[in-house]
Amino acid sequence: MKKLVEVTRTYRKFYQDHRIQGEFLHDLVNLARLGGSARNSQPWQYMVVNDPEVCEKIFPFLGWAGYLADWKGPVPGERPAAYIICLLNKERLAGSEAEAQFDLGIATQNILLGAMQCGIGGCRIASIGAGLSRLFDIPVRLTISLVIALGKPRETVVIEECSNNSTVRYWRDEEGVHHVPKRTLASCLVELPLVKP
């Protein structure tokens, strides 16, 4: 499990011609639906897309890698082979939308872990242009919240240890290796004294 978590990084370059079957995408959605849900309301629904023409129509509405300002996303041939579009069903909400977003974090991590176990990488994308919603006939009860881009990774992503005061901005080196700083375990642990009565 530790190794799977370590290699489940955010991938943004893919072998675009490596097709991903619909059945596999449905298996990933099954992992998402089995995750925990506040009040067990299970408000998320998912649309899987693996048709190359539809994938091409989705791509222009997605923002890629905020820290890499001069990079506009993967070029043709390196784009995602499939997407899972995450839609909030407001009629299923039992609590707040903020509560539902916690559920989505659990669900999408399940998706990415399940994908990576089979050699498929992914990228959660929340930077979504308004035009994406207009591509589909979406009922009023559903709102797009997140898009997961999927494909066979075409880049190397490595974890770099950083100190508590170091930058956490990811970067690419001259060879195109993507470096992701992670805070140390020690810097993530805290010990707090009890409040005295």
C-alpha cells in the first residue's frame, strides 16, 4: 500500500494512443462509490469518457499545472486517453456542499489508486472553463465539480523532500522530469499540550 501511494502522483503527460476501456473506467467509478460519505448521502455521479473525439472536445476547457505558468498542457500525442467527469447531484445532498467535497477527495483518491495499480496515471483538474458544461446536456440537478484526466504516464514524477520553510512549488528539470516537493514526516507531526483547567 505504501508503494502504491508513493507512485500515485499527478501525471500530466500520457501516451494518448493507449486506449482505456469503458469497463476499466466503470471499475474505477465503483471504487469511488465504495468510499466513505458524510451522512452516507453519496451525492456524486460520474461520467466516463474514452471516445477520442469527445476527449479532444473536453481538452480545451481544462487548466493544467498552475505552477508551470509557461506550460499550456500536454501537446497532441501526450493528452489524456480518457476522462472521468465528477458531477455533484444536488438532489442527493444531505449536508452542505463543502461536506460533499470531502467525499469527493476520498472518491477521487480511490480512483487514482485503483488506476495506478494497473499502470494508469491521472490528474485531478478543478480549473475548468465554463464551456465544458455547455458540451453536454446536463440536468439542472447536476454540476461539474472536477475532471480526472487518465492515461498511461509518459513522464517521470519524483518526490523531493523539502524542509518546513522550503518552497512546495513543483518544477520540471531539463530532462522533463517532474519534481514534487513533500514536507518531511517530522514537519507534519505536532505535539500540543493539554489546556490546563
